[in-house]
Amino acid sequence: WSGREPAVRQYDFDGGALATPILLPTRSGPTALAVSSDGSRVAAGTTLFAWPPPSPDSAVGGIHAKKYEPDDLAFAADNSHLFALVVGKVVVYE
């Protein structure tokens, strides 16, 4: 661990540099993270991102979980649904 806050970052393989952090977790921020099987979408908490993102604040949608944050997230193998574990219940989003 480098002593820096953990973050989800986009890496520029051609240029060899780290891009601006995409997601910076906070103590009250999202704890669940899922990546679609084709790598085109990332879900973090209740926010959905296209991947790779065009900009650091490029959320493309979200899921409704009232005031709760999902405890776990998973995309279906065919990317047709997002499954969220919210307060002990599985919620399915299209």
C-alpha cells in the first residue's frame, strides 16, 4: 500500500500514466463495486459508469435503493441485469 487513498483509476497503457481518479471512496461512500463481463460498465454503490469513462464525473445512470447503499453488486453474465444486495434482499435492475 502506498499510503494514498484507494481509488478506481483509468490507466493509460499507451502513455504509461495514471489518469485522474474516477472513484474516490470515502468512509460513507460506496462499498460495493461490480464490473460487467465485457468491461463496458462499472457499478459503484448506486452509481453506474461507462468504462472507460470519458471524464471523471461521467456517471451514466444509477439504481434506486432508497437511502441505502448496496452491500454487494454483480452484473449478469450477459450484462442484461445488475443484481444488488440491499439490506439483505436481492434487487434486480435492467
